[in-house]
Amino acid sequence: MAVLEKIRVKFGVAITVIIAIALLSFIIDPSTLSSVTYSMSSRNDVGKINGKRIGYLEFQETLDSYNKLNEIITGSSASSDDQQRSVRDAAWQSLVDDYLFIKNCKKAGLFVSKEEKVDLTTGSNLSPIIARDPNFAGEDGTFSVERLVEFVQAVQTDESGRMKLYWDYLQKAVMTEAYYEKYAALFTKSNQNNVLMAARQIKENNTTANIEYVSVPVGYMRDSTLNVTDAEVEQYYNAHKKNYKAKASRDIEYVVFEVKASPKDIAAAQDKLTACYDEFVASTNLKAFLLRNSDIKFDTKWYGKNELNTVDRKVSEFVDNAAVGKVSEVIASDEAFYAVRVLAAKKMPDNIEVKVIPANGEENITPELSAKLDAAEAMTMTQDRMLPGCEDLFDAALNKAQFVTNPQYGQLLVKVVSKSEPVVKKQVAILCKNIVPGKETYNNYYSQANALAARAGGSYKGFKAAADSLHLYVQNYDKMLESARSLGAVDGTVEVTRWAFDHKKGEVSNIITVANKAFFVVALKDVHKEGYTPVKEVSAMIKNNLFQEKSAARKTKEVAEKIVGLTDMKAVAEALGAEVMTKDGVAFASAGAVAVDPVLMGAVASAEPGVICGPAHSNYSVFVYKVLSREEGSFYNEDDAKAMDAQKAQYYAQMIVPVMSEDRVVDNRARFY
């Protein structure tokens, strides 16, 4: 009983917790418990900003809003990888602004009042974000208060919520910009050059030196008499530890089986094109024919010389030299088979300058409309960048106003004011059959990958042995970051990266399929956690640096001994077995000065003219030098100094958030996107 009492007293709390969990498991649905555990796991955080965890659901909600904003602003959804990445970056930056930047502004005593907000959005001190928004432009293209008022009033009655979403976004952007301006002003307004500092800056930038110098290379051969101890490596590491801070990474080895079309697949693509070639030649409805039979659809674009190189060089050469009505033979490339038919040819400009104004409800071109059109700013249009409805303007007469209908903006009044020099362009139809691997080819590559994965048995040792026995080339990727999205020539390898970050050292993956074009089998060789790289991983590099420093110090001592008592640079050069070199226009401060080793440049800045100085050394060279003369110029003036200060101020502003983010922002988006 005494023993039981002791257990009850010492472990009573733990036993109570265990019993409580056991009871809860009967009450709570397992799926509910699983979802709660999932939501509490930091592995499911998109990141952490200023101590606040950003869960996947919170970020996705912000991202959804920005996707809607992108559709409102651009008229289309973000479809390409680059566009989606841009929207995600904007959504993430908005959270960094909310949870880090603006909070720090307020801690610094900076605020944007309600009165300022009103003044910046609808008052007399309009933010450029509002003033330059095309939604608030009048008929003459400039900002219109009436349009802004109409928009704000319409927000309340817009049932779709799109206008409110956009207006909220604009107001937030205005407020955030105001905070940025105020915070940046803390640096720019407090970093003022006084008269003496400005004068010194101008003097330093206008002073150049003409020099003679002798350079003795330190060399890269390892001197066996020099020794770098582990203690010295440790001391250097501790002194420069901040340089060895690194993000989490993985070392992997992998075999990739890129799925490439077989001769059988190539022949099949050629047979498919040949089977419909005659119909392509004779068809009178090429749009419908190509829709059914071609991997390149019909388009009405007119192509100039070499413009079809983006499709295929041989296709472009045929079109550039063929007459209207001609049809090519079958053209073979590495990726497809083509047949090309030239439909029409004409001379037309590459680009046109067009003036455009809204003209909804107008039936006639009145003098008032013509005056507004003449006052509008011209915009450049090409076949790839034009307002829908303006396609025929390439053939329109110059300076003749006409109405066109745009699907988004309604009726427009337009006038072509200039055109580039007309060149011959052709309209074509392209029958294309891409060469794609067939099912049998996929199965063959999959079987090879499966053989490796099966023989590896999930272990790194097994992976190496299996790769050797199957005579497979093993590639490696050391220090792979969680944001890595490509391996070798294969893009979109996010699944490989995720696997590596979700498994343990020594494990080997099953087959990882990437975009149906490659099969990977991956071995996780090593795991590097976020933080400071262990000294053992960088000791070889540190040793090299220290050896080079010691070699330079020894070489400097040797040079100093050889030139004792010498008063002539030629004698110095002979003693050192080197040549005397000259440089004119060397300056310490000027960005446009003659380029020399930074060590030599710094030494020259304070050297007395006419005196042999040195030796000075970098890790690679030892210098003995003499300033022959100094010259005072006037090419750097007060305006240059002000421009330099402005550049510094801009740099400070750009670095505000990156500096704030150090150690306070963890971005794990790569785990999810």
C-alpha cells in the first residue's frame, strides 16, 4: 500500500491526464480529433509572421481575395505559374504588412488617422493610387472626382460584392503606402548631410591619383610549413557565425527516368498527320478542320518574317518564302510533325498609335467628341497587344475617327494617328501532330523505375547497390531548399521536394511521377535543419580561408624584407621579380573611378605623394605602391551629391521590410504551393 500511495502522489497528474484522454477517445469522434490535431500542428502552417502563426486556411482565404482582385483588375484569372506565383506573393506581402510592418510603425509612434484616410481616398490630398486608377478617369483620360463619387456610391448597391472588394483593397493600399512613406521619412529626414559633410563628399569624389605599383601574387599552392588548427577554425567560425546561418535543406541522390517518345511513337505521329494531309490541302473550312485534327488551332494573326520561329524554324522558312496558296510537304522536328498552308499575304505595320475615348450612347462624331479624342494620349497597339474590337485598325486610314465596339468597355471612338513602316505579313494554317510517348513507352519507363525502387528496398544502401547493378546514373542535389521546383532539366518537381522534407535521412522513395513526363526514385542522403550550419560542415572552407590569410601574411613579410632601403620603384620591381604598373585616375570615393583591387584603392587614398608605401595585401596579392600625383577635378558637383543621397534614401526604403523580417518572418509557402 505504501508503494501504491507513493505512485499516486508522484504520478497522480500524469495518470489523471491519461485517464482523461482515454475517456475523451470514447466521446470525441476520431475524425474530429484528427482534424483538431492537424490544425494545431505547425507543419500545417504556411508561415509565421512576428510571432503569429499563419495557418493554411487563413492564407488561403487571403489568397482567394487576391485571386478575385486579379480577375477584377486584369479581366482574367491567373493561369500561368508565374501569374499564380505573383498573386501568392501579393497575398503574403499583405499579411507581412498587417502583422509586422504596420505594427512596427505604430510601435514607433506612427499613425494614419481617419482624417488622413479620408483625405487620401476622397479628399483634396488624393493618393496617387486613387488618382491614377483608370476606373476613376474621365472622358479625357485624367482623374475625375465625379467618377470616383459614382464608384463609391455604387459600392453600396453592388450585389456581387466585387466593387466593395476592390474599394477595400484600394483603401488598404492607400493606408499601407502612407505608413511606408512615414516610416521611410524617419530615415531620409534624419540622414542629412551638413555643409562640411557635403563638401568632403564632393572633394573626395573629385580627387584622383596617378600611381605606380608592383603586385606580387600570393599564390594558391598549399605551404606545408603553415598549419591551421581546429581551435583556429572554431575561433573563426564563432567570430563569423552569422555568415553560416542557413535555411533548412536536404541532400538527395536520385535517378530520373525521363519519358521520351520511342521510334514507334514518332512513326505514329507522322502517320496521323499523313492520314489527314490531303484533306488539309483541300479543306475550305480550315478553322473547323484544325479544331478536329491539329494540336495547333487556327488563328487569324498575320506573321512577318521569322516570326514563326517560335513554332519551328523550318515552318518559318517555308512561310517566309512561299507564295499564297502553297502547301508545304510534311515537316519533321524533334517534337512534332507539321504541314503549312499559306492563306493570304499583305503589307501591314507591326504597330500602330491609336487615340481612344469612351463613346457609349453616341451616334455621331460631334466636334466635342473629336476635340476630346484629339486631347487623349495615344496608345501603342500590336497584334498581340490591342483592345478587342480594334483588330481592323491596322488597315484603317490615318487620322480618321470611327466607332468600334469593345466587349468590356462598350462603344469606343478611335483614331489611328501613326503607323510603323508596312512589311509583308502572311496568314497561315498549320496542321500539327505532336510527338508524344505512347502507353507502351510510359509502361517501359515505369518498369525501369519500379525495378530500381523495388531493389532499393527503402534504404540508402540498397538504393546505391540497385543503381550500380542496373547501371543507372545517380545524380545528386546538395542543400536543396524547400522552395526548389526543378531538378536538372525537369521542371515542376515540387513532389520530389515535398517528399524529401517529409522523410528521414536514409529513406528511399517509391516512384514519384512529375507531370507525366518523368519518374523519380529519390534517396534522402542528409538532413540540414534551419539555423547555423555546424562547424564540421564548413571547416574545410574556413581552413582554406585561414591558409590563404596566413600565406598572404607570410608573403607580405617576405616582400617587406626584400624592399628594405629601396627608394626607386624599378629597384622594388627587380627585387620582387615583378613589373612596375601604372594607373591614372584612381579614386577612393567615385563610383566611376578606375577599377583596382579594393585594398590598393584604400591604401592609395591616404598615401603621401612621392613616397614608396607598403606592402599592403589582400588574400591574393601583395602591393608596393607610390602616388605620383593627385588631381582635383570638378566633374562631381552638388547635384551629383544630392542624387547619391536620393539613391541611398531609396535603398533604405527598400530595405525596411527585409531588415524587419530577419528572424521574424518564416515563409513555408513552398510546402503547399
